[in-house]
Amino acid sequence: MSMTAMHGEEHPLTGSLMEDHEVILRALERLEERMREWRASGRVDPEPLRRFISCAKTFIDRCHHGKEERCLFPCLERRGIPREGGPIGVMLYEHQVGRELVARLEGLLRALESGDSGAAAGVLATCEEYVNLLRDHIRKENLVLFPMGESVARVGDASEVGRCYENVEEVEVGHGVHERFRKMADEI
């Protein structure tokens, strides 16, 4: 049985998000490999960094976080999981921190490409901060928020939220983009 089928059967509300987490973790592993190469060579290659930034902005933020923010979190709030002072608020805060780190990486990439010799150290530090943030974030969602959500879900929630996920992937992000970035995670 595929991981996709397993997640969907065991976690009808959050299974596809957990599948996204697997893709994101692969992208983070590839980024960490690149970081080791950059440290060893003393030079940051802008191409893999550019691909990672694209993946972070499109797949991780617009698609994955978009599905959480527009589909899952509102459902969980309707079922009594609070935004303020609760796990949803923490996740939203961490999404924003991630966006700020990616914006910082974009600026560092521009500096790197314009010949700023100090940009490489900033790239490495920011990449490390982003990797740590997302690994911790995914752990919290997989082990705390998602099981909590599954436990309060009502009949019909999974199909309603699933339709919303499809809308984010197909309409807001664009047809085929989700799948393209799932493949790109291994090419960073």
C-alpha cells in the first residue's frame, strides 16, 4: 500500500497534508546536502538556492500552508480548537516566520549574485534557521495538531476540507503545479 493511501485511510482530514510534509522533509534534506557542499567549498551555488526558494514560496507556502490556512484551520476552529492561545495560532505565527526567512533568503540571493562576499554566511545561517523551524513545525503538526483535528472532526468534514484542498491546488496555485513541485523537491 502506498504512503498516500495509508495517510488518507488513517487520517482522512489531514492525510494529504502529512504527504506534503514528507515532500517538504525531502526538500529540506536536499537543502541540507547543498549546505554541506557550500560549507565544504566555501561557495554558495545560487541555482539550488533559487530552486529551493521557488519550492518554499510555491509548494510550502502558497500550496501547503494555503491548504492549512484556508481549509483545515477554519474547520478545526468550527470544531472548537482555538486560534488565539491555541495550536492554530502557533502554526500561523510559524508560517509567518517562515515567510520572513524566505524573504530574507531572496535578498541574500540577490546580494550573492551581485558579488557580496558576506552573503554566503547569511545564506547558510538563514537556511539553517528555516530548516530547524520547519522540522519543528512539522513535528508539532503531525504529533499534536493533526491528531487533535482528526479527533474532533465530524462526518463530512474530510470531504469538505478535501474539496477545499483541491481548489487551493488547482485554482489558487495552478493546475499541475502541486505535482511539479512534489517532483522538484528531489532536485534542489
